[in-house]
Amino acid sequence: MSLIKSALVAGGMSLALITGAFAQGNDPWDVKERTAYVVMMDGTMKTVRLGDKGMAMLMKGAKKVPRGTVFVMSGGQLYMVNASKMFDRAGNAMFGMF
């Protein structure tokens, strides 16, 4: 995964995790179309609306996030885990029970 795309995905998920923590709900994240969620090099986050040129540039190196991917914050670091084997047959996350 490209560095820019990784940063966008990580930033978006960080923002979504923070928002979800305040809401304490199980609602899906509100990740908006043509918006980049960026974890900056100093660890801060930015939300950037993308024009046509910016969107085209980022999409050149973009990869879809596979189903079963989990983003987790631990020790101030954002991690990405392929947890597709950690879901039951109904599609419920087993790791949320512990």
C-alpha cells in the first residue's frame, strides 16, 4: 500500500475511531466522498476536501481496504490488522466480546 494511501486510510480510521468513541454507538463511520483523512508526519490529523487533480493523484496509488480489516489504536499508534478469521458465521466480530 502506498505511503499516501496508508496515511489517508489510517487518518480516516483514526478520525472515525475517535468519533465512535464519543458516540459510544455501533453506527457505521461517516467517511465522506472526496475527502482525505490524513495522519500528518507529526502525528496530528487533518481532513482535506479533494478537487479533481488531488483525487486523481491519490487514486493512482490507492488500494481498496479488504473486508475484515480492523483498525485499532494502541499506545498512541494506529494499527491495521487483517482479522477476517475473527468473525463468526453471522459476520459478528468475535474480538469485541472480550
